[in-house]
Amino acid sequence: MIIYIVSFFLIFISLFILFSLSRNDFILLRKNIPPSHIFNYAFVAIFTSFISGRVFYILDTRNFFILNPISFFHLFRFPGFQLEGAFVGGALILFLMIKDRVALFRIYDIFFLSFFPFFSLSLFLNPLANLLAFKIVLVIASLVLFKVFLDSHKEYI
């Protein structure tokens, strides 16, 4: 139960960071992309990430009885979520929704920076993260991705 409360709190913090990053971004203003579009993308991406994370979990554990729509959304009785599926689903729906391909990496940059606290904590809450070596690899990989997306804005200047 506490994991769901922490998850909603982290999503709220991530949306606040998304608001503060997209509000005065000169690249998005120059490309005529208002912050309301960014929030529309965010809510659709969060919903799609939830669905793709559940589907990836069902395919991974082969619990196909959870595909029933009532069981699919009943997280307290049938818990389970796969983080990799959530990030793949969110990135894929952003790629399909964004019409201006020039600003695609900048929008990915803003989304990754804003959802970085949620990403980092969810990696540590992963059951595979009990191994110290796995935690070290996850931290290094997330910092490398953070650096790549942080430097992606240099293409637009």
C-alpha cells in the first residue's frame, strides 16, 4: 500500500518538475509548442506507461488471467508491474504523438529530466536491485542516460 502512495507522490513531483522545465523553455517557445501540449503528452504517456508496464508484466510472468479488464486494473489483489515496459511504452507513445520531429529530442530531454526522481527510486525498489552490483550498474546507466539527454539540447542552438 505504501508503494502506491510513494508512486503517486513521485508522479506529482515529476509533473511539477515538468511544469517548471517546460514553462520557459526557449526551444519549445520557438517551435510554437505550448506547455499545455507538454502536459497533454505527459498524461497520455503516464496512462500508456501504466498499461504497457502491466502488459509486459503479464507477458513476463505468463499470468494471462490478469488480462481480464477487471483484474488488469485491480492492483491490490493482482499486483505486478514491469518498469522496462513502462519506459518503453511511454517513449513509444511520445514518439508517435509528437508531430514536430525537430523538437522530439528536446521533449524527451524535458521528460527524462522531470521523471528522473521517479526513475531512480523505482530502480531501487525493483526486486532485482537486492544485489549491490546490480544497483551500481543501474546508477551508472541512469547517470549516463541523464548526461546524454542533458546534452541533447545543444543540437537546437
